[in-house]
Amino acid sequence: MGVFVFLPLILPLSALPIVRVAAQHLHPRSATRLLTALGCVLALCSTLCLVLLMVVGTAQLPGNPLPDGWADPEVRAVVPYADITGTTAIVALAAVVAACALTVHRHRRVRVRAHEALAGLPAGPGEDLTVLPDAAPYAYALPGTPRSPGRVVASTGMLGALAEEECAALLAHERAHLSGRHHRYLLATRLAGCANPLLLPLREAVAYNAERWADEEAARVVGDRRVTARAVARAALLTPQGPPLPGVAAFAAGPVPRRVAALLEPVPPARIWPPAASRAGLAAYLAAAGTTVSAASSLNAALGLFLVLKAATPL
């Protein structure tokens, strides 16, 4: 394996150039899916790298339950500085597992508690809409749980402050979050950031593109991009404090000026990959190359370590 085992830990840097340009050259739906896929693959590769290093490091600890042959010099020679990197990998992998578990726990707890708080409230003018008698203006999409379906939550303060066509754009936006299951993309990139901090920029990029995706769906349903842009701008002025619940998609979330400007332009092309000759195309190919090298390095390291450990394991 040699030093190549460390490549998956740093190759997430290759995905960063496409973070900004993807939103400019791709449909938000394609950008959301592409960035999420890149983040998940790179996170899995870096985690596999930590697991391989942990195996070598654990074999060097006294009293470990692994076969004695795994502590032979031949095994230690597979990884540079096996004692240091192995021990560090054990701590890093424990931190990754703890961070991911905490993220999933908080995500589920917020959803369950929010559904429990809304249980029994009368529905609004739609099966998936709940209107709360609250003067504070807010609206958000609450993903479903195994016991409760997803729903759109809006306050009377928000609905009363918008015109009728703007309310229609607001509800279409939040329903697009539910139908597109955008919370899964957001959770996946949050977990990827927990697995490798170099992937943290993808989280904000996916959150922005998910909002843009919902904006485009709302504009399509309403049939007027200017009305949708006006609704986004007015909602942002009404709710400067951000989403009312962590981990949910709110109507006024994300860089609002960029969203409004995009809605005032023509519908983005429905391509799944930017033009090869463009700046976005070069960034996309760089990210794809980095992801491919990371996956190949991880698989090569896993196979190499497996063969070495198999040879060192007594029959």
C-alpha cells in the first residue's frame, strides 16, 4: 500500500472546484445529485482508509484479540509509520463514528419531536399542510417518519404577509422539498462532512442547490418565475433569523440574492453534466478523476492489506 493508502484522506480536495461552478452551469436538481454522490463516495473511501489503518494500528497494541501474525514486521511495513498512523486512525475513526451517530440521532429526534408537537392539529387547505396560529412568519417542510407522513408547516404570520400567488409559490416550494426528498441529500452531505472535514463545503453547496431545485419546481407549478422570485425575497425579509428547526428545509433559507437572481433568468438547462470545454466541465472532470483515484486507491489498499494479513495469519 505505501503512502498511497493516505490518498483518500486528501483527495476530497479535488471536489471543491466544482462546488461553486455547478450551480452556474447545471440544473439545481443535477447539481444536488452530483455533489451528493461525489461527497458520499469520497467519504466512504476516506473512512475505508481509516479502517485499514486502524486494523494495522490495533494489531500493534498489546493484548489485542487479533492474530499474533498481524503484528509481524511484514504487516507493519505495509503502512508507513504504522505505530503512529495506526493509533491516530483509531482515534480518528472513533471520532467519525461518534460524529455520524450524533448527527443521525439529532436528525431523527428533531423530526420525531416536531411531528409529536404537531399531532392533533387541524390540517390546512391540503392534506399535507399544517397552519400554525403564530404571528411569527415562517414556513418549512417537515420530512415524514415511519409513523407520520411528511407535511408542510406554515404560520399564519407568513401566509398573511404574502399575496395569494406568493402563498401558492411558497407551498409549491415546500412540497418540492418533500417530493424530492431533499432532506436525504442534506443528511448525506452532513454525514460526509463528519467522515472527512474536507467535504464540509459540499454541505452548504448541496443546501443551496436543494433550495434552487425547490425554487424551480415552484416556478414551474405557479407558472411565473417573477412571482416565485418575489415570494422568496419577501419571505427572506420576513424571516431574517433562518429556519425555525435545525435540519429542515425552510422557504427563506440559503443565499437569497443568488436565488432571486437565478429566478429572474431563464430556466436552467436540464443537463446532468456541464459542457466539457467550460470551466464547470473542467472542474467536474477534476472531481470525477479525484473520486476515481480515491476509490481505486481504497480498493487497492484493501486488497493489498487483505492479502498480507491472509499470508500472516497462521492456519
